[in-house]
Amino acid sequence: MRNIFVNLICAAGLLPFAISVVLAQNSAAPKQTPPAGGPPKPFHLPQLEKFSLPNGLQVTMAPFGSIPKVEVAVAVRSGSLNEPANQVWLAELTGRLIKEGTASRSAEQVAQQAASMGGSITIGVGDDVTRIDSDVLSEFGPQIVALLADVVMHPLLPESDVPRLKQDLLRKLSIEKTQPGALAHEQFVHALYPNHPYGRSLSTEPIIESFTEADVKRFYESNFGAARTHIYVAGKFDPAAVKVAITNAFSDWKRGPDPQIDIPKPVAKKQVELVDRPGSAQSTLYIGLAAIDPSNPDYIPLQVMNALLGGSFGSRITANIREQKGYTYSPRSQVSVRYRDGYWVEVADVTTAVTGPSIKEILYEIDRLQNEPPPSAELDGIKNYLGGLFVIRNSSRDGVINQLQFVDLHQLGDDYLSTYVQKVYAVTPQQVQEMARKYVVPDKLTLVVVGDKEKISDQMAPYLK
Amino acid sequence: MRPLLCLLACVWIMPMTTFAAPPDKSPARFTVTVEYYKLPNGLRVVLSPDHSSPTVAIGVYYRIGFRIEPRDRTGFAHLFEHMMFQGSQNLGKMEMIRLVQQNGGLLNGSTRFDFTNYYEVMPANKLETMLWAEADRMKGLAITEENLTNQKGVVSNEVKVNVINTPYGGFPWLDMPQYANTNWFNAHNFYGELKDIDASTLPDVQHFFSTYYTPNNAALAIVGDFDPADAKAMITKYFSGIPSVPSPKQPDIAEPKQEKERTATKSDPLAKRPALAVSYHMPDRNTPEYYAMGLIDQILLQGDNSLLHDELVKKRGYTDSVDGGINLLGNMFNYQGPMLWTAYLFYDNTVKASDIVTAIESQIAPLRDKPVDQAVLDRALVKMRSSFYDSLGDFNGFGRADMLASFALFDDNPAQINDVEAQFHKVTPALIQKTVTEYLRPTNRTVLVVEPKSADTAGTKSSN
């Protein structure tokens, strides 16, 4: 299997040249085969300890690793999903204002206390979830839980900091609007979700200027509470002590409203958007369409298809437009998911002069995969890749928390992680072809190009029809 | 060919714990297992088993950074890094990448000030596969004109996506060394001028490889779930036959002492808001002042309890974040030569650059005027320890391999990794004061301002 592969590559181009550019001895000698290595070592997911509090708060603890640090993540079902159309980035402003002190601690005290444990409080606001995290030295597990509880449960949300934070958001907006990637992403999600919060990735100046302290307080009251919160603890820590600390600190939190469910109905038709950015040295491409979310049984086969098509360094699209053609540096495809929603997309920044040829090659690779199942050897390599990646992803504090949070958000069940690798290995070449046909439908693709319109209009002509 | 006499050069280095009394209660300590030896051909080998996950991180570090690339070939060290993925004796184009992937691993390479590295994170049972592959490309490359042309295209696109086609491209990581330094080796465009990248030839590739990619100019570090005896046998088998080649004399990369402030303005046609960076030349690596700078960085710049965050973000509202540190292309451990400590921020057109510099200096001056409170120093130590442990655990142990390979290449002493904490604990408030006085003086400073060509007015109103 391996030998055939090597010979094919050589016949295709390398060997005729290699003789003239020998950098070392013996280039004409027959090629050696890489040693296969030993038998695989077993991988064990961390032993989880789960519990919940009467107010609905869920907790998952994952002790593992050798580094004496512990990460505590408070994941709240609050995000841009909860923003009305005229309040885009209110979730972000709320996240930032939460850090500005509590009923009993000033913002400076919060920062100093976290620093004394070797960490800081970081807040990440996503579409579905806001995460309030801290990663500290192991011995401070219970103390950081108490500090996080105060920040999440009793934020001051002070009016005095609102003007400054709004100014920060205006600056963020201004900068993102000059970044081709941010512009392309905005156009792409807007095309897919024109009337849904998932379709609004950039705010506007009037919206940001309209925000008041009252807006933030209302948003916090409507979207924060124990019933929509899951705490994850990963790393080296004393589980008994951390459990007591969580119980003590979070038991008094109000239950709060249940998570808001608002599943989008994405646009499923061919769309082309050309965003003019005069003078661009590259065109930023987003080519994709609505797909499925992780609760769908096709999700793992779709992930396998994606890794083979464009989602890995060795994938077909990357091999084509980067390693053969040199059109781009970091093309990649991905399945991007939110609660009961997902899209597949290929993203690439390509040299302006080859905008059209790049689109053509991407479509060619999609077409090729739809027309014939991948060779088993190629697919086996991709399965091994995903199997290895699974171990790597579950070998860091943040990685473990991300995986657990993913399973919980999408309600995938306790056996999702333990059966994941097995399900990856069960995918057949025919299934990969089927996934490409079913979910990467060419006449439903949305194509967004941010680039120099004058220079790319002609190249784009075949796709504007 | 050299005889296979590896084991005679082997040395066991037992980690010694000599930490000063920590300021906090019963902290868990982490000691890195370090075994260090050299093959007869000069290859430095560092083994650090850790069985907490069935993976291995493998790093091969060559002591050739972009600092010392040829003068008429800016960006060549980095272009060359790409060529190391384009084919060797037994692995053709794409085969290295696929070999790693289909064995369940991740790989990459990077070019830094003083080294170029190639690394993989793999399932532990694939260690031998990757040692074979790394040895194969250390033995020799098989590059075609076609592959070189292809990678010139890829690298040109890399420069475009990271520098040319984006606002603040190259700020401050690529720009600042060019303004703050005077010695060409430290002050040239190390991503490369597109014309230099384009002018590169196969003989350039060949010459660079045979000069710098030799076992005696390299270190191999392995961290993870493996048996050192097995690893040693594999390393002997695959690497010991690679002949050593005398290394060229290192050029003089010293940077003269800066006696006068430098300022520079860069006009950015893609930016709408200004940005500013300040840099100061660092004390020499491994000196007491160098460790003091590590803690000064924690006090002034790292985290939202830092003095600069407090002043520029909270009190003055100039920005939402002040970033930076020692060595923006790595960390304070993985370089060997002149280095900068840099702080930078993005702000609004309503704010004057000079006010920002004044505000930064207002936080540095008190550290110069009197010794810092012990409580402040203690907090900096805790933050440093926490961030140091993060580096040790980073990316399945690759962060640890990076540090071990750097200490092997630059100091011939990877066991130094277990002495780092003790060095920080030796820093006193008086040494902090002395270091700030000597190194964070305005005359040792370079200020770089990115000016938008078409600015948003008033900092709040934008037309697009």
C-alpha cells in the first residue's frame, strides 16, 4: 500500500528532476519504507466526576495530567444568539462589563486576587456560550472557584465603565472592518442567516453607541443563571475540595431562565457576493453552505469527508491550491457548528491574479470527491489522523474542557467521546462520497470574495451567472 | 562515516531541586526529567519521558535563524524551512506531511531569530517512524525547480496574508526589530522582500542546507510517553551515520548599546486607527538582570493586574489591551542574541502618541525611583511560575521540547530547565530597581507609531 503510493508520486514528477539536484549521496538508491512503529498504546479519557446542584447548575470535573495547574471554566448558555437585531455585540459588552468588579470586590481586587493564584479571569463570548475561565496553580483550585463565583453571580456591571468599553467596541469594529477575513466572514454568515443572530458577526456604530448600562443589566438578568450554566474543572486538583468549593459558592445562585432555543433556517441556494476592497493583494474566499449539526448521525462521517477534502494539511484542496499551484498559504475547510446548526466552508486567501483559478480548483476537488469514492489508503490515512488528533485534543486542560462542553451543548451523550474513534474508523469510502454529495451541493454553495473588484471581475464572471 | 559510539558520550543529568522558599502555601512543584547526550557526530539529544498521555512531541532544532541569513537573500531562512517539507531521499513531496497525518499526528516548522525548528506531535508508538523521517531529511534533500517555484508562491502568499494585505501587517513583530536595531543581522526584513524570495535558486538551497543543516548544528528533543533506552537505540540507528560538517564562524550579531531614543512612524494605507509600540533592548540572556526582566515583564505587562493595563486600559481608556513581552517570536528562553522587550497597543485617532509614551513612562518611573514592594514581586513570581508551567505543558509537551532544545543548542545544558524557577526566586527588589534603571531608560527606547493613511475621525465616526 505504502509502496504504491510512493511510486505514484515519483512517477508524477519528482524522480526525473531529483537526479539533477542531488543534495546528498545515493539518490538513485531504491526508496526505503518508513518503519511502522510499535503497537498503539491505550488512551484513556480522564475519569469524570459529575454532579449538579438543586438550582440546576451542572458540574464536570476531569482530573488528569502532570502539570500542576487547574483550569476552571464557567460556561453559561448566553451569547450572540440572545441578541436582538438592534443590539449586536451586547453579549460581548456584557462579557466585558462582568469583569469590572463585584458587589464586594473592585475590578482591581479581582485582577490582583486572580494574579496571586497565577492566573487571570478571561471572558470569551461566542454564539451560544459565554465562558468565564481561569487557569491557575493547582493549590488554588478552591479559591479560584470562589472568585469566579463572585464574578459570575454578583457582577457590579458599573455604569462608570460603560463609555470606555463602548469606545473599545467601536475601535474593535473599526479594525475588523479593515480586515479581509472579518469582512468575508460577515458577508458569508449574513448570506446564510439573513434574519438570525448567527448571521450578524459585526455590529454597527449606531448600535454600539446606543448601549446603556440598563441594556447590559437586562441582558445579564435574562441570560445568566444556574440553570443555564455548566462548570468544568480540568487538570491537577483536589476533587473533593473543589467540589465543596463549588457547592458552597454556587448553591445560592438563582436558577434563572432556561436557555433560549432559536434554531435558524439557513438559506440554501446559490449566492455570490463580491466585496470590493481596492488594492487587495489577495482575494479572501469563503465557499460553503449550511450543513448539519453534531446531533445528526452523519456528523462524524461528514467530519471525515471534511478532513480528506480540505480540513487537513494533507487534504486534497490544500495539496492542490497550495502544494501544487502555490496560489495560497493557509487554505482550510471546516464544519462550523452552533446549537442545532452547522455549515461547511472552505476559506482561503489567494493571490489576486489567481482568484478564478483557485475557485475552479476548489470546485474541481469537490466534484472529484462526489464522482468517485476516495481510495481506501487515502481514507485510512485520514481516519488515523482523526484518531490521533482525538488523543491530542484530549490531552490538554483546555482541550478536555472544549470537548466536554461540545458534548454537553449538543447533547451528544456520555458515550460520544468513548465511541468517537470507533465511529471514525467505521466510515467507508462510499460514505465519504455520499457525504460530499449530500452536504457539499454545488448549486447551493454561497461564494463570498473580498478583493479588488476591478482585477477579479473578469475571473469571477463564470461564477456570477 | 563515523563509528557508532553514541553511548560513550551519554550523560545522565539528575534534576536538582534547589528552589528558594516559595511565597505561597504548599505549592505543587514540577520537575522535568532530563537526559542529555551527544552523538559522536555532534547531534545534541535531549530525552524527557512523561507518561501522562500516550503521545510524543519531537523537535529537531537547527541553529540557523533568520538573523544570519545571506544579505542578498532576505527571507531565505524561512523559505528554506518550507523546502524541508518538499522532499528528501526517501520521502517525496507531500509524503512527509502525509506520513505524519496518516500516523495520527500533527507537524509544523518555524523560523525564529536563532533557530529553525521542525516538530511533530504523534501517538507514542510512532516515535520510530518520525525519527526515521527526521533523519532522512537531515541526511539530504531532493528538491526540484518545480517545488522551489511552488514554495516561492506559497511563501509570497504567506507574506501577503500576514503583512501586505492586512492592516498592521508585521506590526510590531516584524517591524520593530528593523527600527530598534542597527546591526543588519538584527535589523533586516526577515520575512523577506518579495524580490529576494523570488530570486532564490536551487544552488542557494543546496548551499544553505550543506552549511547549516548538519547534525553538529542541531538538537533533537523528545518529550512524552517513551522508554529512553528504546529511543536511544533508534536515534543511534537513524542519526549516527549522518556526517558532521565544520560549522561556519558565527557572524558578530552584537547590538551596540543604545544611548539615544529612536522614534519611527509607519504609514499604513489599510489601517483606520493608530497603533503604537515601545521596545527596549534586553539585558544579556541568563544574567541576573535578564531574570529580573522576566519579572518586570510580569509586573508591567502580563495580565490584567499589570501596571500598564491598569494605567492605559482602566484609568486612561486608551485601549482595551496592552500586549507584548520578551521576544515576540517566541518566549524569553528560546533565543540567543540581542533581544527586545516590547509593549504595544491599538488606540484612537483622538489620542496623541506622546501621551501614550508619557503614560507608559509614568508606570516605569516608580520602579526606577524605589525598590518594588515585596508583595508585588511575590505576585510576579507566582504569575511567572504559572506561565512557566503552561510552557512545559503546551501542545502535548512540545513547549517543553522547545525549551529543552533551546537550552541544548544555546547553553549546552538542557537541565537548566529545572533551575529557571530558582533563578527567578533570586531576584530582589533592589535588582528590579537596578534593571529598570539600566534597561528601561528612555534612551534605550524605540517608539514605533503606525499612522493610518485615512483615519477614522474623532475616533468614533467611521464612514464605512
